[in-house]
Amino acid sequence: MLQETKLVRRLSLLDSILLLAGGIIGSGIFLTAQDVALNTGSPLRFLSVWIIGLIITLLACFAFAEMGAMFPQAGGQYVYMREAYGDFVAFLYGWMIFTVSCGGTIAALAAGFSLYIGAVFPALSAQHVVLTLARFNVHGHETALNLTRGHLVAIAAIAVQTVVNIFGVRRGAVLQNITAWAKFAAIGAFVVLGLVLGRGSWSHYTAPLPASVATPSLLSGIGVALIAVFWAYDGWVYITWVAGEVKDPQRNLPRALVLGLLLVGGIYLAINAVYLYALPLAAIISSTTVAQTAAVAMFSPGAARLLGLTIAISCFGAMASCILSGARVYYAMAEDGVFFQSLARVHPRWRTPVWSLVLQGIWSAALALSGSYDQLFTYVMFMMVLSYVLTVVALFVLRRKMPDAERPYQCTGYPWLPALYVLLGGVWAINALWEKKLEALVGIGIVLLGVPFYLYWRGARARQKLVVNPSPTMGQAP
């Protein structure tokens, strides 16, 4: 029989805050400004939508904090959904996390890390082909599947971080703490030097868009802009996944959720303020690499290379948080008997879910090689936010199902603030479904692909229980 508790509580409040903040701040904040500017259409709305996204996310955090203090176990959101809705809904959530959310995020961050490292150190760039794996002829055009130095850098980053996390959660936390502080220092230098010494203009904050630039209607535009904003904020749930290893989780988990998210919101607002100081909104809309464009405008072409190193560090740090946290979801699923049983094994010395980390690393590396992760993650972003809405609804379900359960932290503003999040999140989901029909429907399809796997593992669990606890009449003569 597997032990019920095998992980060790070694993460402090500071570790938890840095894990949350470091996990959120990856490449998203450096890539989303163009989409946000295009859909908001004015400098004021361009900055305000980041505050709106922070407030809406905080509403969910308050609800998650109550459930996190109630169930301080590995798996976090997976556990809350299991307790409220049962195994099936929880499994589909965990399936999405494994196949696309974590796997795709790690692959995308590894690719982003290799891309920016290649820009700083050209010898490591993806332009250098190491091996041609296959050649295809598509409609008369020959296409090659190549293994590049960029691929090797991405896979090496995944492998190194996976190995570090295998050798103990404390080592994994130290790695992500170091990268988080390095990231904060680099971003702080970019913001302070940009506003104090950089070439820019405060008039960009009031300059209207040229009439030739078409923007969507106010509500629809803000709704679509929030897709990019929610993607940039995504990752705050990581700390709930490692709740089984947080010290004094009843106090530290709620604090980490709120303080970490406020820290990230302040950083995001400062970075976008620098973008707007460096460039007018029309220039932000026309640039696909806003961060680099802003760095060049404020300083010199050489500054873009230093910013590339900052983005590489940011990607590496976010990957560290995701690798540490994601493996705990599959561990919790395996303990429930709805995933590979080997993933529930914890190393007796290192006290980490070794096989969960290894499988996650292999799958993420495969996605990084395939190059298909970006579109997959776009498809599932709709489902991610929908899962947050369902989990906040779970707060109301658990209040009814478990009225006498101990609640070390009670959701701020209950029932009005969580109800407001459900309303806002529901409206956003409907708007996203309307504006991005294909992406939303494919996201639903990816999640439903897990149904036959759930049926298989549920059947295997039932058969195992039958073997361990046979019926009293089995084997007896009639």
C-alpha cells in the first residue's frame, strides 16, 4: 500500500511567494503588449486592462486561498475539484494540466529561453542544424525536420531543471529563488533606467491613436485583450499544486497567493508604463517585439541584446516554477488511482515524486522538439480560465457539502466577491467562445480526449480493489 503522506514541508513563505511570482513572470509580459494595445485602443485602457486583470485574478485567489487552507495537499486545484465535483471532473482538469498546460508551458518557455540565448550567443541559435531527422515533400515543396542547437539548448534546460528537482524540493526551490531574484533585478534595471535615463516622452500617455488604426468596440476589445492579460498572469495557481510541501500552509498559502499576485501586478504595470513611455501606442501596435523595440528606442541597439538575456532568465525562472509544481498534480492523480501508479512513488531519500518529474520532462521535451506547443496552449487557455471559474464555484459547493469543516482562512468578501468573479469569468468565457470559436472548441476537444483514459484507469482501480478486498462469497462453494 502507498503511504498517504510522503512529501515533506520544506517551502517557506518567501519560497512560496517567489515560486508564484517567478512562475507567472515568463515570456508573456514581453510578448503581449501588441495584442493588448490593438484591442484597447487608448493609452489609458492599455494600462488599465492590466489592473482589471489583476483585480479579477485576485477575486479568484481569495476563493482558492480558503480551499488551499482547507486542503493543504499536493495537487491543489485538482484536489478542490475532486472534493467538490468528484473524480471525473478532477481527472479532466489534471489531464489538461499534463497534456497541454504544463507540458506546453514548459516547452514554450524552454523554446523561448533557447531563442533569446541564441540571440545573445549566436553559436547556440536555432539557425545551426545539428541533424536532419526526416525530409517531406508537401505539394512539391521539400520540408526537412531538423534538430538544431536551439532544440538542444531547450532540451538541456528541461533536463537540468528536472534533475535538480529530483534531488529534493529544497534544491528546486533554491534554483527557482535564484532565477526569480535575477529576473527581478534585471526587470527593475530596465524600468528604473528606462524612466530615469531612457529617451521617451510622457506625451505618449495622452496621445490618441491615428484614425487609420482600426480597433474593436470597447467591451469586446477589453474582453479579447484580457485573453492576453490572463495568459500573462497565468501561473498563480502553481503554489496550490505544491501545498503538500509548504510550511504552515493554513497561514502561508493564502498569504503567498495574495502577496505574490500583488507583486506581479505591480511589476507588470511598471513594465507596460515603460513601454508606453518609450513608444506611442501606434508604434506598440505595429511592433511584434515591443520590449526590444522599446529598449532600442530608449537606449541603443545594444540594449536589445541585454534585454534578450533578461527574457532568457525570465523564461528559465518560470520554467523552474512550472517543473517543480506541475509534477505534484500528476502525483496526486496517481495517488487517487486515475493516472500511472508509478507517478505516486516518492524517493525515500530525496522525498520527491521522481517518476512524475521524469515523465513531465520527457513529454515537455517531446513538445519542444515538435514545435506544436504554442498553438496547443492557445487552444487550452479558454479551458484554463473556465477551470478557474469552476473552481471558484466549487467554493460554494464545498460550503454546502462541508459546512462544519475547519476553514483556517475564509474567503474575503464571501459570497459577493467570488460570485463577482464567477460572473466576470463567465462573461469573459462567453465572449472568448464567441470571438475565438475555433480555439475554444479545440480546447474543449483536447480535454475530452482524456475521457477514455479516465475510463481505463477507473476500471483498473476497481479491479485492483477487487483483488485486494475480494467479495466474501468469492472462492466459496455454493
